[in-house]
Amino acid sequence: MSSVVRGSQLVRLLDRWQSIRGPAGTRLPDYAALAGTVRGLVRDGRLALGVRLPSERELAEALAISRTTVSAAYRELRESGHLSSRRGSGSWTALPEGHRIATSGMWAPTDELDVIDLGCAALAAPPELTTAVGEALADLPRYSGGAGYHPTGLLELREKVARGFVARGVPTHADQIMIANGVQHAFDLILRLLVSPGQPVLVESPTYPNVLAALQAHRARVSTDNLDPRTGWDPDMLLGALRSGRPTLAYLIPEFHNPTGHLMPVSLRERLPAAAHRAGTDLIVDESFVDLPLGAASAPAVALFDRNARVLTVGGMTKPYWGGLRVGWIRAAAPVIARLSALRVAVDMAGPVLDQLVAVRLLDRADEVIAARRIQLAHQRDALVGALREYLPGWTFTVPAGGVCLWAELEAPVSTALAHAAHEEGVRLAAGPSFGVAGTLERFVRLPFTLPEDDLTEAVRRLAAAAANLDHSHPRERYAPALVA
Ligand SMILES: Cc1ncc(COP(=O)(O)O)c(C=O)c1O
């Protein structure tokens, strides 16, 4: 499965390619500068793997350089393993030893004392949890006289979730909702239903690491659509990847994307479901962060534009309320929900009744809990942004307009080394490559702002110390191309 980058799109990405320098600041011939910049874009994850590059002639015209220079650059990229070509069909971006999903998938919180944990992007429980648990206990006798198995979830919770969609303008009946044990569980159930080993699945790059782990477990064939770190989705690239790759499934996070924080524009939401339908693709839309705009206006749900029952929306209690509840949901066509709950018999039978009752009671207080969360997160985000500007002014980022994460671009592709050095300084950090396929995204780190403001400021101070130590051992090189002798 492949998508295509046009000459004009690649020119935009290449930016000031002629200004890159070789080791010790030497000037490079144009072909080497061009090859080195493309290699950097692939490593950084700005140019997805498996993307077909423009023909030599098209790129030469778009860059106003000779075709010989582009030929030499493509030859160098082929030799270094960053391009694979088939005579007569074109050239595709690649990585030297092939590629695989990078993440271990394990982003559980750490128990180490004195380590500030920036690996986990989740908040502590809200104070309302205790009251909700008390009320749920009092509600339990309504269920404890029965066997307690509700594979689709408690009707009262499904009705409440359905009302939430209706309030956002998406007509939804309770039989279109299934309750799962968190969003990750919902995703796993959907994969069991819709994807067989070897089938193609499209995800954003970067994306949520544990979804990559689930795709790996299901032996799906993963391809990526790259998000621009500053601006987010390129509609032509995403719709083109659907059209040309015809994936079985695409997984997208349009609501304050994890890890970049971007909100998908309305014009792309409107076009997505029809494009997916034409490609024969089912779309999983992850709305984990939909309740957490921090200044940005919310956008209409992708499901609102779905005329062909192609969209499966997943969401849950984890991000706005508490991950310890393990309550999430799927909104889909009623027959799909019926098949998903039948399939559950082979997995976990049903979810815990008590936790679902707690979720009902917390959703009763949605207005107050969510309002407080948004104020808390906005303060924490501002503290993180302030600390980064003070202690790490060379890092660049777009201030997220919602969600819980900031995606920072480093001054060099050293994210993994930085994560190791940060651990020495007492900060646990998720390096960029965890959010994509191996060998990419080394220029980025994800910084969640789910911890208290003082912890975030201290974490950034420690990161600055770790980065300064790295600077001593690795001189900075911008997209330094490997020399091919
Ligand atoms: C985008 C996204 N989806 C799903 C999850 C997992 O949610 P849950 O804890 O409900 O399984 C997370 C948690 O980090 C997330 O960021």
C-alpha cells in the first residue's frame, strides 16, 4: 500500500535543503544536500514510509534544478536504503533494514520514587470520584440480584453515552453503543472483528503507541499518514493514502491528537467518511480527548458526516475522568455493536457492573468535572510552555489547543538518547520513535501536561540538564547526511 507525494508537496517539505551542511560544516554538492534532506525527512517521520516520490523530471522542475542532480540524489538514497525503486513504476521511501513497529507498547506509570513521570499522559482521579463510588455502591442492589453479565454494557450507561452524542448533534440510540473496559479494549475488540493478519491498516504518524502495539499483536500491515508537527493533517495526503492504499481499517485521532494536540479541521472531517467508503475502509475515530478543548472551539464529530456506517467512534472515561475506571465505549451501527458484543464472549464476557455505575454517577456531574479539568489542564499546559521557553528555548512546538500533550521538536534527532539521559536526571520520557515506526521521529518528544505545575517546571529543568549533557557528547548536526563513499 502506498501513497504519493507530489513535486509541489515535496518542495514544501524540503524547505531550505540547499543550506544543510556536511560534517564540520562543509558545503555539500546539491545532490548530497537533496539526498540528506530527504533522508532527514524520512527519519523525522515528516515523510512517511512507503510514499512514492515524484519522478526525477517532476522534482527537477519543481525545484528548478537539473534532472542529473535529482538522479544522483535518488541514486544515493537507493544506495543508503532510504528509497526502493522498481523500474517503470517509481521510487518509494524506505528505511535501511526494512521497518517494524517501534513501541514496546508499555506506557504504564512508573513506581520509582523521585522520578517525574512524563511517560504517561493521564490525570489523577477527580475529587468527585469518591462520592460517585459511594452512590454506585448504593445503586448496586438494583443489579446484584441478577447474574451481572451485560456484554453490551449497562443500559443506563449506554443511554447516557448515547445522549452525549445526541447533544453534539449526532443522532444515536443506545443500541448503537457498547461499553468496553477502556478505549484500548474497544480497539482490540474492533480489530478482532474487522482485521485479519496481513491486512493493511492506516494510522497517523505519530500516533498513540499502544494502538501500534495492538496492531502488531493482530499482525496487521501498518502504513502511516504523516502529520506535520506544526499544522497537522495534509488533507491531500490523507485522502490520497485512503484512495491508493485501500486499507481495511484506518485509525485516526481527530480530537486533540495524541501526541501532537492537533484538532482536525472541519473541511477534512466532512470529506473523510465518504473517502473511506469509496476505498472500502472502516474508520476508527478515537475521541479520547474530545471533552478537553483548552481555548479552541470544538469541531463537529466525524460520525456526523458518515452516510455509509463506515465510522466506529471510540471514547471513554480515561482522559477526562480517570484511567483506573477502565470504562470506554464504541459507537457504531447497531448490527456492528451486536457482533462486537457477541465476540466479547470469547474475550472477557462483560465489564464490571460497579465500575459502570461509577461512570454513570460521574457522567451525572460531567459539567462540573470537565470544567475543572479544563481549567487545571490549561494552567498546567501554560506552566509547561513557560518552562520550555525559559529552559529549552531551542525546542519548537505548536501550543496545543486541547488534550493533554505537547509535541516538541528538538534541535537534533536525539530523542532516544535524550530519554536515556533524562532518566539519569530523574525524568521518565516517551521518546519520539515510540509514536511511529522504527527509525523515525527521532527529532521529537511528547511532553504531557497531566502533572502538577511545579512538577512540570522541575521536569523541564531536568530535561534541560540532560539536553546540555547530550550536547557535549554529540555535536549538533542538522539532517547530517551519511557519507556514501
Ligand atoms: C488516543 C488514546 N486512545 C486510547 C487511550 C487509552 O485509553 P483507555 O485507558 O481508556 O484504554 C489513550 C490513553 O493514553 C489515548 O491517548
